[in-house]
Amino acid sequence: MNNIRLEIPDLHHQQAYEQMIMRWETSGQKIAPQLLSRYSGRLGKNVSYSTWLEWCEDDRTTGAALSTRVPCTLYFLVADSGEILGSIVINRDNTTRGHLHAGIAPWHRGKGYGTVMLQLALEKCREMGMKFVEIVPYKGNDSAVKTILKNGGIFVEAFQDDGEASLRYRISL
């Protein structure tokens, strides 16, 4: 697990992103975090990588296109080979769904990448001056809960969000 890092998407990630997202789409598994998806429900199709990067930039600067209106930054978890292993989103403010949203590509799950990605994201949150983060996995997402607990997460509450059972955890920074 040497030399994996978080990187903000840019043009040099295009080939790795397209390979990863195509494989993920054909796997039939839900893409997480949702901002990683290139699919536009409004347009009813996938958008180009350059359009997707524009969305990411808008999310970072204004958050205007997001339902929460909270600016956030999507990071790729990148291996030395350049392969994208997963992704994590850091919201600048807490939302109903928490500060962090993450996902590891299905073929890389169970290898410890989620734990390392969360550790790296927590460091970014500290640099941003955050005192704590809240993470809200859906009930039954045992691998997410395990990762949160490994990183010092404390259970806060169980609640319903749009009919889905969710769990709120807090990590003090």
C-alpha cells in the first residue's frame, strides 16, 4: 500500500478515469460517491470527461449545482501506477449526509484502501481547520462502518433519510 495519494481530478487523469468508470459501470454496482459518476440524469446520457471536470470545478468553487449548495472537493485515490482505486468527497460544511462520501472501485475492495483513503482525507480536513467530521453510511454497509471505526469514529445516531436507514458517526480531529 505504498505511495497511494489523494489527487484532485485534472486532465492527466482522463485515461485512468475512463478505464475505471467504464469498468465500474459495466459491473452493475452503484458508483460511489455519486459525484464520481459521469452520467447526467438531466441529459439522460454520460458526459465527456472535460464536462465532468467542469462539474467538479463548480462543486469546488460554488456548489451551485449540488442539492446541498455546499461546496465540496472530489479527490481520486491514485496508485503510483496512475490507476484510480477509488474516490472521496469532502464537503466544506456538514450536511444531512455528513462531511465525507467515499467509494472504492469494486475490484479493489477488501484490500485496506478505504481505511487509507479515509486517513488521507482526515488529514485534508485537519488542514482545512475542521474540528470533526461526520460520516453517514447506510445501515448494512458493514465495510464502511469498519473503516470509520478503524479511523476513530464514534457512533452518534441511527436515523431515516428518504426511507433509508442510516448511521451517523463522528471523528474528532
